[in-house]
Amino acid sequence: MKAAFLEALKQPLVIHDYESPDPVGNEVLLEQEITGICYRDVLTRDGFMPRVKLPIIPGHEISGRIIKTGPDVKDFRVGDRVASLIYTPCGKCEFCLRGDENLCPNKITFGEAVNGGYTKYVIAHENSLVKVPDNVRPEDASLAACVTGMVYNALARVGQLQEGQRVLISGAGGGVGVHAVEMAKALGAYVIAETSSQWKIEPLYRAGADLVVSGNNFDREIKEKTGDGVHLALESVGLPTFEKSLRSLRTGGRLVVIGNVDPSPVGLPLGLIILKGNSIHGSISSTRNDMRKVLDMTSRGKLHAVVHEKIRLDDINSAYDEMKQKKSMGRIMIDLNADP
């Protein structure tokens, strides 16, 4: 069996033979068919996550069938199809006990603190797992935590998006953004998609966007087209689009930040926030309840994974390059059945 390893920051991943350990305690061993590549994985390689433990197997979009369980596993059995959070929560803190595992201060993240999903067989703790409906494809199960669950949490729970409201999705052509367009549409919103890539405009309309904006003055275009702006802006890019997204809000609007591709500080126009009564929220990942919600939506045909391409594990570094160059639309996924 092969696995991709990050052995040094700012260096290509290396493919090695790998033998997964047996599960212990409350752990299970999953057999994956496919796994997604998140832009966070690229940022981790590039040194944005300084606490990453090297060498490590990256990847956190994990799902599959349980083939072995540890002796203390209570809620799952061999043969169950499951999807995992991108981390293992402690299960004991105030946040875990109230169902907000994404806020757990003790969580252990796949691909940064423990080995992740860039291999066919993965060890996961049962605290991170939910069961997957039979009619949900492996591609959709893989994206239930990091992508669809995350954007559901950001839009519906943190952003309080209501049917009929206008929402802006920045970076809408990326692996997260295009699924946010799909999610916002499923929630009944009027969806405005922002992209810096001209070739992604038509595909975004096909993905469900009501309006696609592009260019350095997209905030002005939004104000011109809507009259007063959007009720909610989902900021998935960070520094490059943050201020324009903020200026796209109507009075009383909300900005929810879920991503940042540049660690530099942003300029914050406090007068604008005060005078318009706007609010800014951070949103991190998803909970198991978020995953259950989006897996149910998927099973009812409301959501579908947007897959740019499926690659072999050996092509992982080329996929990273493709993502950095904005040549992908949707998720690039690793076909783990394509390698021995």
C-alpha cells in the first residue's frame, strides 16, 4: 500500500510504501475509495500551519468502510460506511458536550497532528465519525466534513442565512466556493458568486449562481445590481477579497470568514462596520450534526460533489500546482483504487 508523505515544509510530497497500524481503544480502521484534496493541504505544505508534525500523511477529507475496530468501540461495527470530521474532538469539554465539537480546544487534526487521508487505509477515532446513507456516493461522503458540512455550518448556523436573502460567495470557483454556491441555493438564497477567473463564470451559473461578479470592483457591481447589497457574505479567500466583501454588505449585514490564503493582516474599516451595523464572524469546520444534515441533503438529491478530476496518488504534487494556479473548478480527488 502507498501513502503520500509531507516530510519537509515547502517541498514536494513523497510517495512511500505504508502499512497502517491496527486500531486500538476506540479507534477503527477505514478502507477508503477516494479522498479529497483541500487547499488547506497546500497551505500546510507551504508552511502556513507551523505546528504540523513531520513527517506526516496529509489529507483530512476521510470516509470509507470500517474493516476493523478497536476493542472499546461502541457505536460502529465492521462493514459500516462512515465519514469523518477533519479532526478528533476530545468528547469531554464544554463545546463537545453541547455538540460544538468544531470549537473543541483539544481537537487533533488529521494531516497536521496525526496521519491523514492520502492513503487507502486510515485510523480514526469513533468520536469523529458519522454513518453514511447507502445511496450517498463516496465522493460526497468524502466532502461531508470539510466542504459541505463546513459551508452548511458557516451559512446556516453561524451566518443565519434565511430563504430569499442575498448571499455573496467569494472565491466561488474553488473547491469550497462552488459547493458554497450549491449549498446557498439549496437553502433558498439569491446567490452572488465572485471569481477572479473569467473561465469559471459560465460554470458558476451552471452550478446555481444567480449572478457572477469578477474584477477589482465587484462590491460596486453588487451594490448596483441589488440596490443595497447582500445580507450575508461568505469570505473563503481572506485578504485579497475581504474588504470588498465587507463593502458588499447591506445595512445590518453579516460577514462570515471561513478561509484565508494570505496570513498578512487585513485593514478593517471600523467606521463602515459601526455606521452600517455590520458584524463579522469566524466559522471553523463542521460538527457531526452538520455532517448528518448535509449527508441527508445529499441522499435526497439536494447536494452533489463537484469533482474537477480524479487523480492517482502519484500525481499529488501536480494537483497541488494546478490548485495554486487556479486551474481547477471544484474538488480534485485522489482515486485510491487506482494504486496498489
